[in-house]
Amino acid sequence: MGGVNTAGVRAEAEIRARADGRGGTALPVLESRGPLALRRTRGSGATAHVMLVGAMSGPHGGDHFTVRAGVGADARLRVGSAAATLALPGQHGGQARQDVRISVAAGGELHWLPEPLISVTGSELAVHTHVDLEPGARLVLREELVLGRTGEDPGRLTSRLTVRVDGRPVLDQELELDPGAPNGWDGPAVLGGHRAVGQLVVVDPEFTDKPVAPDVPADGLAVLPLAGPAVLVSAVAPDALTLRRLLDRAPASFTPASPATPASPATPASPASA
């Protein structure tokens, strides 16, 4: 990948959620700088809701965006974004970076549900989402990647997702997508010619006693139990709308694993580069 353009924009956002002692969730830290803006919206029950709003387009080549979220014990947080993110080429070229660092304490719960990331022609973006969960934490994390706007080729997009529970890796997966990536990224083993790819990671302590069975509930959709306890849902689709529909229906398809269909071995998913 190209070098980082030091003239790019630096942007940071941080969310801290904690139980307020009255059955709700407080947000003692809600800070953002640069083109990233955080807005608290109306919550539901004990869950606090936050929207990530882009104050300008991007990330462009050379930009570096960092988002941090921490959920304390027994707190409930739901994070979304106001619109899709466009990875755009910078004026001077170079690679853009987007780092997301998440931590959830025991008894805490986080729903991380941003809108899709669209890789625009000529862009070069590396995304790394790193999640650390304590035992007893719950997580629902969605990632959706769209290769190019309508009628255009994508830029270069690398996405790595790392999830750890009690310090142990549950998932460490990397995708590299663009016409210059290693052969096979668009083949039947990865995208199969589709333009949208996504995943849903669900971590729930209940899976320890009630593991989920592997399944293919629909064309382009696969459910894979992980050690952790966690489940990875992977989907490919021709467009963003179809991808969202597949991922939204996946949790309803979870079925308990029978003694004859045990959950996957207690080994982390190894990094995969397509």
C-alpha cells in the first residue's frame, strides 16, 4: 500500500458509557474532534443511543480517523452512524486509516451498527476494528463493505477485525479487496462477483450453554459458531440493500447445536487475507 500522507486530517472520537445506578446508562465521555461528531439521541429503556456524524466527507487519502468506545459493567450502549462512509482519494494520494477500538466490561452490552463503508475509485483505506470483551460481556457488531458507487470500480480496501474475549482471540480476520489485491479476492471463495460483503459478530454468554449450530440459512449467508462464546455471520450480496437484509435476518436463524452438531473447536479463527 502507498505511504501515509502527513498532510491528511486527523480526527478522534471517544464514547464512555457506564451504568447510572438508576437502571439506565450515562455517558460521562462523549467527545469528538475534527470531522467526526458524536450526538446522543433518544434511547430506549436502559440503553443509551449515540450517532456518529461526519462533519465533512472522507476519509480521504492521508487521513487518520480514530474512534474509541468503552462500555462499563451493566451499561448498555447502541452506536450507529447517520450515513454511509465514503472512502475517497486524497488530493495528494496516500493511504487513509480508520481505527476503531472497543472495550466492554462484564455485564455490559454494546450494539455497534454503523452504516456501510463505500470504497470509491482511486481511494486507499485500511480499517482495523479491535474489540476487547470481559467474560460476561455482550456484543453485536456489524460491518458492511461496498465496492464502489453505482457503475464504478472500487478503490483499495483492507479491513481487519479482531475480537478478544477475556484476552483470548475469538476472531482475527482480514480482507483485502480491490483489482490489485492478490488473485482470488473476487473469486467464488470470497466475493463470487458480488459488490457488497458484510459480517455480523454476536458475542453472548448464553452461547456457552446453548451453542449455535453452523448453518447456511440463505443464498450468500453463512452462520459459523466461534469459540468465545461467539457467532460469526458472513454475507455477500450484489448491493448494500440486499446485504443489509441478509444480515438483519441472520439472528432469527440461529438454532441450538445438537450433541451430533457441536460448536466449532475452541481455537480462534486465523487471519485470512483474500
